[in-house]
Amino acid sequence: MNCATVKEWMPHYIDGLLSPEMELSIRLHIESCPDCAQWLEEVREMSALWADMESRLPGSEELLEYPDLKTDVMARIESLEAERRERTVTGTLARRRFAPKTSWMHYGLAACLTFLLLQFGVFENLAYGITEINGHVSTSVNSWFRANK
């Protein structure tokens, strides 16, 4: 039997859960191997410590009392939430007309649209159209004033 197998079965050996053949094989290996004998002593010490800790589980008189942190933490969370709600500004239905970010966004959008329309030639004949409209308006205004004289 090798050391790895002995170390693997060591907890069962200590608890006496192995078959008599397996227990004899492990005992013979431990007697011939100082490392495994050392391992057995360490496992027995750890087992004793573990048993001592288990004896102090709930129901024991030596059990320490821990403070109840849940109520304190939840109360603090509630107070922080109440402060946050008080600081929150209630939103209005109408947005501010001259909000700094909004006005710059509108100017930028207008500039982009103007540039785009110039690129597509929308304003190419604008001067001629304005002159023509101006002529029609002035003719109709003149005729209206002559008619009213």
C-alpha cells in the first residue's frame, strides 16, 4: 500500500469504519512509514479539535452571543433611502426651454440641416424665387392701393 492511499483512507481508519483486512494493511504501512505515522498523529489532533468545536455548537453553554446586525443595517438603509427621496427633485411636465444642453443641441442640429440642404442644392434658386415672390407681392400691393384711391 502506498502513502497516498493511506492518507486518503486515514479518516475512515481513525473512525474504525474500514474492513479488518484494510485496517490491518493501513496499520502495517503506518508502522513502517514515519511520514504516515506523523500524518496519523496530525489527523488525530485535528479530529480532536473538530470534536471540541462540535461540542460548542448551539445548545452548549459556552456558545458566544453575536450581536444582531440585521436591524441596525436595515435601519441605516431606510434612513439613506429617505434622505435620497428628499433630495430628489420632482420632474416637471414641461422641459426648460433654454436648458444649456438643449439649446446647443438645437443650434447644432440647425447647422447640420442647413449644411445638408446646401449640399443638395435646395437653396440654389432661392434668390430668384424670392425676387419673383417680391415682384408679385409688390404688384398686388400697388394694385390694391390704386383701387382704393
